[in-house]
Amino acid sequence: MTILVTGGAGYIGSHTCVELLKAGYDVAVVDNFVNSKPEALKRVQDITGKTFKIFNIDLLDEEKLETVFINNNIEAVIHFAGLKAVGESVHLPLKYFHNNITSTVTLCKVMQKYGVKNLVFSSSATVYGTPEKVPIDEDSPMYATNPYGRTKLMIEEMLGDLYKSDNSWSIALLRYFNPIGAHESGLIGEDPNGIPNNLMPYITQVAVGKLKELSVYGSGYPTKDGTGIRDYIHVVDLAKGHLKALEKVAAATGIDAYNIGTGNGYSVLEMVRAFEEASGVNISYKITDPRPGDVAICYADPAKAHHELGWRAEKGIEEMCKDSWRWQFCNPNGYETKNKMELGEN
Ligand code: NAD
Ligand code: WQD
């Protein structure tokens, strides 16, 4: 029995493949490498000492996707594949609706056809829009503030309709907060294209000398130091949450949403300080205007995942920063770099 991982070469997908292989699952990855590199999967094999099937397929290609289901004994699907750049989605909404929503429709059609009805879906805290109160629980109001977020919301609703139409589906919607960090080996991590949009990869690229200084987006928020607060979660904790969700969907039919966060909020300046302490590197920064669309404070109430999945985050902010730094330091050019540790430089 095999777990199909769509988007398995990506940041979260690659870390989840490591955990699945370590736990003894067979894995098949479908990825078209639109935002990732095959090298990530090679390194997953290096870390685990295990091999697995890799299909270079666009999820929109229904015929090719069918061959994966025909030729492999797929038991469940973890669906990471999707585009995730909020700003790009504002300019190119149709690209996002097509790639994220149509591909999920295609995936579900094929799953239904081949009788595979266990699904773990990558949703996001973005479905809570601008939260009215924190910590955010799963029953908080949901709405989208940009096309990317709308794809997550629409997919969640679509999966709800699918379950209503056929109660033999078993679906977990995992709403991730802010994943950072990397595998402790320093072999896999986040490898954004171009200038990073997100805080931690920006900080690590300043630290390694690729970028001059961090822009801190706004210092007038109603928070302890005026900068935005988020719930940062170690990507390995996040990956482990998928294994717990797989157990849940295997045990009972239904559809449920779970917040995957730590429940702790850190401000931008706290993150800068935590990174400096963990790495020993000074981060230059300047305060700039707020980024349009940003919320002041966002952190999870993760109690439901704890009670119903038996999962909770274990790694703290220091480990997140240390592991982000190890990855960036060893791979200054991401997967384009020959890992420095292989060269004996660390
Ligand atoms: P990522 O871009 O690193 O990984 C996504 C993978 O999907 C990539 O390897 C990409 O090549 C692949 N992909 C995209 N469209 C595809 C298609 N049509 N066919 C086949 N493969 C395709 O992103 P990530 O950070 O690993 O995120 C994984 C999932 O989690 C995404 O759905 C994302 O929206 C969601 N999510 C991410 C975050 C975050 O901050 N990283 C937060 C919340 C939710
Ligand atoms: C974190 C904090 C910024 C960059 C985004 C998506 C969300 C989800 C996760 C997928 C904020 C500040 C950032 C910088 C800064 N992705 N910041 N300077 O905005 O919480 O969430 O990624 O689902 O949908 O919107 O994450 O890392 O961009 O920002 O000051 O250069 O860091 O203002 O307070 P965000 P982020």
C-alpha cells in the first residue's frame, strides 16, 4: 500500500516524504517541478536511505494521473501540490484558480474512479482572513482576502460537498500556520525562487549575505513591539502532523479541519532576535510601511489537533531558527548548491 504525495518535491512535501519513509510507508510522488527541483527528492532518498517512485506529471493531466493510480496500489493521498504566492495570485487569479482548484477536481475525480477516498489536504490559516480574535480555533469565521486564499477556501468547501455526496470519503483539512525550519541534516529546506516573500527565508538570505537588509513591514500594529505576530511552526513538526492525519483518515470516514500551529505568537522583531541568537549572525533591518493585506496578529488554538489527532508541535523557536540557518548556510544557492556538508566544510 502506497501513499501518493502530490507536490512531494516542495518545501513541506519533501519533509513529509522523509517522515513517511522513516515510518515505513511506501511513497509515490507526483510533481511537475513548477516550484521545486528533483534534487530535493534525491536528498530525501539520501536522508532516508530509501527509494520511491517519482512521477513528473502535472496534476491537471488526468490521463497521466490515472496511470499512477492504475499501476500503484494507492491507499491514500496527501495533496500538497499548488501555487502559493499571495501577491502573484492577485495579479494572476485565473492561473491560481486553474492550477489549484481544477487540479484538485481532477485529483478527486481520479481518486473516486479508482476507489481511493482517503485524503489529507494542505489548507492554510489564510482561510481565516483577518481574524477577529486570537487564538484562532477551527470554528472561527472564514473568508478569503486574496485569490490564493480563495482557492484554499473553495477547495475546502468543494471537499465538504464531495463528502456530503458520498460518506465513504475520509478527509482531513490541515490549516497550516507559518512553517519555517528545515530537516536537521541541512540537506533539505525551503528554496524560494527569486527574492523571498516570507520572513524566515528573507532573514536567512540576509544572514548569508545574499540580501542587504530586512524590511520590517510596519511597526505600528497593536502588538507588544508594534510588529506583526505569527505562529511559526517547525516544518518537521508540520510533516509529522500529516502522519497523524493519515492515521485518522484511515480509521474513520468524515471530513474535519485541524489547525496545525504551536499556539505561540512571535513578532517580527522577536524573530530577528531569536535568529541572531541561534546563528550568531547580526541581521540588518529597517522599518518600512506595512505590507498591504497583512494582519496584525495570527496564531492558532491547536487543541483540536492535539485531542483528535494526538499531534502537537514539539520544536521551539530556537530549533526552528537553528535549522533554517543550517539549511541556508550549507546551501547558499538552495538546491543549486552542492551541499557544503558533503564537501566537509561544516
Ligand atoms: P511548494 O511550492 O514548495 O510545494 C508545492 C509543490 O507543488 C511544488 O513542488 C510544485 O512544483 C508542485 N506543484 C504545483 N502545481 C502543480 C501541479 N499542477 N502539478 C504537479 N505539481 C504541482 O509549497 P509548500 O510550501 O511546500 O506548500 C505545500 C502546500 O501547503 C501548498 O498547497 C501550499 O499552498 C500549502 N501551504 C503552504 C504554506 C507555507 O507557508 N509554505 C502555508 C499554508 C499552506
Ligand atoms: C510574516 C510576518 C510580515 C517578510 C504568508 C501567506 C499565508 C501563508 C504563509 C500559505 C508578517 C513580516 C515578512 C518581510 C516582514 N502561506 N515580514 N518582512 O504573511 O503570515 O503568511 O505565508 O498559505 O497565506 O500570506 O507570512 O512570512 O510573509 O510574514 O516584516 O520581508 O513577517 O509583515 O508580519 P504571512 P510571512
